[in-house]
Amino acid sequence: MLVPIREACSMLPQIFISGFIQKFSKRKPIYVICQLAQFICIAAMGLAAPLLSPVLAGYTIIVALAMFATARAFCSVTSKDVLGRAVPIDLCMSLSRRINQKKKVDLKVSGMVSLLLRETTNSVISS
């Protein structure tokens, strides 16, 4: 039950958050505040379990998790916005091509290794 809460509160609000963040000329303070909010939420979850009654701790953890995920969404949108403005598009495309080429090589090597292991395993089993 906790993972869907975290993911829903982290991913869904990003569409609405991006418009809000665009209003600010400086985005670093937003990022810092959201990182601090994430820390506070994690600390609240950690302290709730041993210090509160089981039912109250459960509700506190769920609320803190939802708040953590929302702060995480703000940090994610802010960092992607800053990165999108700071990294030139041609560098992104160049890196993307290199990554795809590396993935193709890795896939070929892993395929050959798996075939070799299969043949080795079959020969050991049959002997």
C-alpha cells in the first residue's frame, strides 16, 4: 500500500508543479526547501514508529510518505528544469547516441556469454 502512495504523490503532481515552478526566476531555493522537506518527512517516519502508538504511527507514516513524495516531485521537476536549461541539446544527443551504442555492444556480449554458458552447462550435464 505504501509504494502506490509514494509513486502517485510523486508522479501525478509533476504536470501541475512544472507550471508553478516556471513562475520563479531562481529555482535553487525551491530545490533546497524541497530537499529539507524530504529530510523532515523521512525523520518523522523514522521517529513515528518507535515513539507513537501503532495506529497513530501508521497514519503518521502514511501522511509523511505522501508529503515526502510530493516534495520529491518538486525536486524532480526543479532539477530537470535546471538541467534542461544548463546542458546543450547537442551534448544530450551525443550522449544518447553513445549510450545506445554501448547498450548494443553490451547486449551482444551478454548474448554470447549466455550462449557459451548454456553450451558449457549442456555439455557438463550430458557427460
